Amino acid sequence: QSVLTQPPSVSGAPGQRVTISCTGSSSNIGAGYDVHWYQQLPGTAPKLLIYGNSNRPSGVPDRFSGSKSGTSASLAITGLQAEDEADYYCQSYDSSLSGSGFGGGTKLTVL
Amino acid sequence: EVQLVESGGGLVQPGGSLRLSCAASGFTFSSYSMNWVRQAPGKGLEWVSYISSSSSTIYYADSVKGRFTISRDNAKNSLYLQMNSLRDEDTAVYYCARDLDLGSGSYYDYWGQGTLVTVSS
């Protein structure tokens, strides 16, 4: 049982915009802890995509953006490309775990 | 270039033990906290354990507390995970991940390629 809730799947056509939600609680996102996002391409290790709610590491295209409000966060991907097809995970510190909690992951399919 | 290379995975019987290693290079290992994160086959990510740069602070997920021990050797630029009393549900790819914290919770900026641990009779 993940402490952060994500939709199992989303899809979109090339060039479209999709969003992935991440819903938490008062012990994680709602407590003011930052949300971070990871992209996991098939058969590879996760890669940091967004940190500190809305910051992109060097090398991550500006097609990827993050936001946070209240007990939720969102990852937006604009101008969808075939290579964006991957699993996406949100993550935040959770005081009830004394450690990190991840969302269950969202599989993005580019139609 | 930052590199994290895990090793030590393999097949082990339930109740058995295994020690994972993570060799770090390309950065000042002794300045960073580190973590182990695992992923069961076809499942999502699960944080396992955290160790601060000086080993003074250590945390574990409830699912492994009392069975797993995280440690590090800064002189050898290495992170370890001693896993005892292994269960079927510990079967997963284990990743080591470098920790960063802006002040509002850790995130993981570099990950290793992972090492597979299979617990089965």
C-alpha cells in the first residue's frame, strides 16, 4: 500500500499534453514536504525528472514540469514523444515512515 | 561522472542471508547520505534504508527493520546492505541511490543499475 496515490496508467497521442497526479496526506505532501518525480524507462533504473516540486535537473527537457498544491502534486508532459513512454513515480518524505514514500507508479503510453 | 555499481545479488533460500555492495565513484562519497531502494518484479519502488554521510543516522522501512543492516565504508567509497532472515517478499531489484535534501525531504539524484535478489527454495 503506497502512501502516495497515482493513476495506474495515462495515455496520449504524440504532441499532446498529459498530466499525472500524485495524491498524498498530512504526513507527507500536506505536511509541506517536497515532491519529486522519477522516470523509469523499460528495463532501466529510475532517473530523477523533477526535484523540489518543480525543478528540473540539467538535461531534462522543459517539456516536463511539476507543481504542488495542498496534499497533491502533478507532473505535466507537453509535446508528447514516443520516447516518453515509461513508468513515472512520485516520491516524498513521510513522517509516519521516517523515510521516503513512493507512489505506485503510472505507466504512460504514447498512442 | 557519477557512478554507482551494485553487486552481490543472487538466489538465496528463505531464511538465508546476502550482502549487497554499492561501489561509488565520480563524487566525494563521504559527503553524501545514501539509500537502498528496491523494486519487486513488475511492482513499484519501495524505499528500504537510509544512512547519513558519517553513519551517525540510519533509518529502515518497517518491512526490513530488524533483518537488514545498512553500513558504509567511506575509505572504500562503498555502501552495503546486509540482509538476514530473507523472505520470499524480499525478492526484488535493489538499487543504491545518492541522497540530496533541499531541506524539505530527501530525493535521489543518481541511481545504480540495480542487483537482483531472488529468495526462493
